[in-house]
Amino acid sequence: LSNSLYGASNGSDSKKLRVEEAPPSRVLHIRKLPNEASETEVIALGLPFGKVTNILTLKGKNQAFLEMGTEETAITMVNYYSTVTPHIRNVPVFIQYSNHKELKTDAGNQRTQAVLQAVSAVQSGGSPSSDVQEALAAASSPVLRIIIDNMFYPVTLDVLQQIFSKFGTVMKIITFTKNNQFQALLQFSDPVNAQQAKLALDGQNIYNSCCTLRIDFSKLVNLNVKYNNDKSRDYTRPELPAGDGQPSIDPSVAAAFSKDSNSLLGKIPGALNPLSAAAAAAAAAGRVALAGQTGSSGVLLVSNLNEEVSNTPAHTHTLYGDVQRVKILYNKKDSALIQMSDGNQAQLAMSHLNGQKMYGKIIRVTLSKHQTVALPRDGLDDQGLTKDYANSPLHRFKKPGSKNFQNIFPPSATLHLSNVPQDVTEDDLRLLFSNAGGTVKAFKFFQDRKMALIQMSTVEEAIQALIDLHNYNMGGSQHLRVSFSKSTI
């Protein structure tokens, strides 16, 4: 899920173009500030990225110049805010590189210097001045509400604690599932820490390309935790009972997680750090239940399918993950129930496929209340609307712990091809994919020529090509393997 989707809607295209004008500089030009914005609030925008060395505010123009310690931190900050729109007092502001290479301000401006000193004290772990505290605690709650989007790998309470404790003392965490989304409430000892954590982490991915943090302030100012277990914890009261807590995760998986835990959030921003291969494969293979997802249904309801094309189970079965059964609904042929191998895969398929365009129609994917897809009773003809794929040779994600699990990516215009016969040429593959009804924009063989990347002109064309050509017989009993790629050519 890309957070660049919302970011583009703020401001017209012409404004977007102006952002690109100046070359990178450690001085940033900030526009559209609200009238009452303080220097401290402007400095707080740069705080998560590194040292802020100077500031100049142009009150009458609602603008400011912010000088970062290095060009690198300025670039990181601009890149981050190009995908997550920065706000001051709930007003979106615009950040771009300035034409100035450094700020020459009146060194005698004591107030500015005092604010900068106070902020650098916060950065080096000191206690903030009342002025900084006031701005950083614009939200008075020390409790953050965290929603995790695109949750491919499990996110445990300990992972959250490790990430957020970089910003201050984490007192309590409660995790739960609401509207089929994994959420958490996390309480810091101080609202200032909550503000800093929100500034730095909102919109970040915990692991590469997934588990995106969406953070806002909770209306609660204190969490009431009754049990210390896998779902909730009060770090100030270790004596609390475990209650009927969830079973803890498989020890081998826990070990794989802990190996990587120190590297979480090595650097802001970007992915906070990829999970180790062992833990990723184990998690995706369903050996770890998603926190709060225990026993969740592995059955998806897919609606708004194109009836003329998707009227057989085969059209949906090869698209994503490890599909066990497909049932096209008898009275509603534009809808299907799809049973995945487990709740993790269902959750993943839902987050990646809901809202995608397939054969000209935007499909809707939700979790079904059904636990399984029933097969027709013996002797009953259901016109081929139900199909069992449990023993199909087309499963790409059957083997627990297989590295294929790390290659489940959201639909993209670029497809990854494997199992390509030695005598098949680039022209052969271009022709094959053009005949599937799309336009091939680019092609690249890997060194061994058994694998390739092929880029279609749209995501919709790539979806169609994957459905039509995964497991295509290339002759000599070699079947082409097709999956979405995270790379571009």
C-alpha cells in the first residue's frame, strides 16, 4: 500500500512542479504555514531527521526557512514529506529545497537561539524547555492509537515496544482487532514523547513494503491494563496475571524475530527493517497467527467481478497466494468465495487486491463470515461453479518456510517470470504477453536466462497476463511461473 496515494491530492499540479525546482540544499523552504505557527512547531518538523541548526520565519508571508545540520538529513526529510503530507495545527504545509545553501541570520536573535538550544537538548536526550514542551505537546495525550495497514508479517507487542521505546518510556500497550484491522493503543510516560514518535513514525513501514504504521492521538489519557500477555502489557506492573492470554508464538520463530530486533528502526525514515528470512517465511507460512487474528477466517468474498470473463473458478485461482477452493455464487455471478490456506494469506490478499482493476472492473475484497467453502454434495451438478484446488500442481506457496513467501508483492505492472526454457527468446516472451491483450513496455532477462522481468503498460494488464499465463506450457513439460515483482525495469 503506497502512502504516496494521499499526498498527491494536497495542492495543485503546478504546486507539485514548483517543489522540484531547486537542487538539494540543507536549507528548506516551508510554505503555507498557519498564521499562529510558532518557530518551535516548524523546528519539530525537522526534529526526527537530525540536527536543526537555524530557522528564519517570515511571519507576514506564512513561510519559513529551516536549516538542517547536513544536506543528507534535509534530503531524507524532503523525501519523507513527499509521501506523508506534513501538518502544523492540522493545516497541510509544503516543503521544498531552498535556493540558499545556508541561513545567514542575526546571531543576536536570542529567542531563536534559545529555541534551537532547547530542541537540541531534546535531541540529545535532555529535558525540553517549557516552550518546546508546549509545542511538542500540542496534543496533550500520551496515548497513541496505531493502525497497521498491509499486515503481511505478524507484529507483536514486543516489536511495537522496541520501535516506540526509541522515543521515550513506553508504559502500557493494548493490542486488538477492529474492522478486520490490527490496532494498538500505546501509552508513553510523557505526551512530548508521543508527539515525537508520531512525527517520526506515522506512515513508516515496519518491514520492507508492508506493515505500515498509521498513527494518531487517542482521546484516552490513561490505559487500563488488566493482564500481561501477548495482547496487552503494563510495563510498570510486572506482577499482573496473564489471564487467558494467547498461546505464545513458536519458539523457533521467536528466536528468528529476536535476532533482528536490535536493528529495527536503525534509521528514520524508510522501512524500519526487513524481517529475517527465516521469520518471514515462517510467519507467511502461517506458523504464527497474526496477533488478534487467531482463528480468523481464511475465506474471502470477492465482488464486482466481470461476469463475462470471470465466470469460471479458474480465473481467480491463480491470481494470488495459496488458494484451496473457489465458488462462484449461483445467484450473483459477479461474486465469488475464495478459500485461502489460512487467515494470514486471506488478510494479505485482501490488503493487496481490494480496489484493483480486473478485466475493466474495480474488484472488492473482504473477509467472509464463512469458515470454509463447501463442495457440492455428491451427484449434485452445480454447473462447475465450485472447484477444489487442494491438490492442484499450480500452488506457488505450498511448502512451509519456502522462500516464495518473501516474494508475495502487491499487484504491479512488472511481472517476474521463472522456469523459462533455455531456447525461449525475448521476442517469444514479448509476443506471448502481447497476445494476452496488453502492451509490453520493457523486458529484461536475468543472467541465467531462466528468469526475466516483463513490464506491462498498466497494473490491470499485468493482472490479466498473470491469470492467463501463469503455468503456461512452454513445451517439454516446462510450465511458466508468473508472479508480481517489486522491481521495475
